Amino acid sequence: MARITASVYTSHVPAIGVALDQGKTHEPYWQPLFDGYEFAKNWMRQQQPDVVFLVYNDHATAFDLDFIPTFALGTAAEFAIADEGWGPRPVPKVIGHPQLAAHIAHSVIQQDFDLTLVNRLVVDHGLTVPLSLMFGQVSAWPCTVIPLAVNVVQYPIPSGQRCFQLGQAIRRAVESFDDNLNVQIWGTGGMSHQLQGARAGLINQPWDQRFLDRLISEPAQLATLPHIEYVREAGSEGIELVMWLIARGAMDDIAGGPTVTVRQRFYHVPASNTAVGHLILENS
Ligand code: DHB
Ligand code: FE
């Protein structure tokens, strides 16, 4: 059967993609940030996942105000890199896993989550920057990817509780797929940042660190946090962090299994307007 072996969490700042694509990673501003992902790249080469189930948000790129799906599952065989205004990032196209995606669609919808199925989807920095951080600059991504785009841009957006429960449903779906696949689930976006209004530039380091602590050790309680607290404490775009609860909900310990192992924890400010957080949790 397929199995979720680990969950990975990372922020997705577009300027990180620019730094990579324009060869700026060794500049003093960026070096400390990229150093924090060296562990992940080595670890990933050992793990060799077959599939990454990648929870991310689209930034009015594939979807606009005409269509606002809450949870949109990418079921296609491949996903083109979006043009976000400066041409597509020079990264490989993303290869999907239509069979596992279709199985997850059946299973998760039967578990009463009304997913939107997307058979054609372009992917923006929300998905490609995490791939670049975890795999580095490669000519082809080393595994297939199933995108799950979550609406955290236009209210109403899903609650932390709903995200946490969806993660549990995804875990059951993956584990009922009849093929030996090493699957990882990634939660992306965050950490604290606000890009607009009077509080633009807001960063809340103590709150972010506490979020990381709680995501590791008391995720069920963390899932009950209301939206207003994310927005007040972590900024209007800090709400992207609810997506991390989907990945966390898919881990074994939530279903009564053994405690997860923290393989990596990293936190860095500044990166553009965003605090960058990164975690790797392994199932035993
Ligand atoms: C920035 C962060 C984001 O999450 C995003 O989607 C766009 C921009 C930033 O820090 O500039
Ligand atoms: Fe974002």
C-alpha cells in the first residue's frame, strides 16, 4: 500500500524563486536563508519520495474571482509553470500522478469533503518555490506531485479545524491505495507576513515560534485557533499557515500511531516581506 512517510513545511516567498533563478543565493542577504535548506536537500536525496502531495495556495493565478474553490485537487498528468507577470519561472514542469489523485478524490469525497477536481492547472510560486527549496535547481523534479490548492486568499476560507480533518482524510485515502508508494505531504505558505494596508511588513517572531512548537506537540489544539488570531498576530497573509494543519493532520500520531520525529526546524527573518519557517516531521 502507499504510505505517508513524512511531512514537510515551508514558506513560499516569490523573491526566493527570483534569488534562485537569478543566481543570487550566495549574496549576504540570501545566504543564511538558503543555508537553512541544505539539510532538507540532502535528506530528500535519501528519502526519494515517489509522490509529493503538495498543499499550497494559488495567488489569483490559476483561479480568480470567477471561481473560488475551497479545496482544489490537481488530477492532471502534468502542470505547467504559471506566468505571474514576468514570464514563467525557469523550472521544470510538474508531473502529476493521475491514478493516485483519482483515488484520493474518490476516497476523500466519500469521506464527505467536497473537493473540486482540476484537470488543467497552472502552478504559481506557491507550489514552485517549495519545490525549488526542497530539491534545488534540477533539470527535472525527482518525483511526481499532486497539488492541492487551498483558498486562503478570498474570504470565506476554511478553518484550521477543517484543514486538520482534511489531512486525516487524505491519510486514509493514501493508505488505501493499492501500490507501494513512498508519499510525502507538504504544507506550505506563511509564516507571519502582511503585504498590504497600515500593518504592511508585520512580522511576529514569538508567535511564529510558538506556532511551530504547537504544530509539533499539540496540533489538535492548534487547529482550534480562530482565523482572527492568525490575522491579528501573523498578519493578513499569515493566514496561509492554516494549510500546514492539512499536512500535520495526515501524520501517523494523529491516528493513534507513535510520536513524530522532528528532523529539521528552521526559522529565518527577513525574506522579502515574510518570515520563513521550515519543518520536517517523520513518521517512524
Ligand atoms: C510575499 C509573500 C507571499 O506569501 C506572497 O504570496 C507574495 C509576496 C512577499 O514576502 O513579498
Ligand atoms: Fe503567498
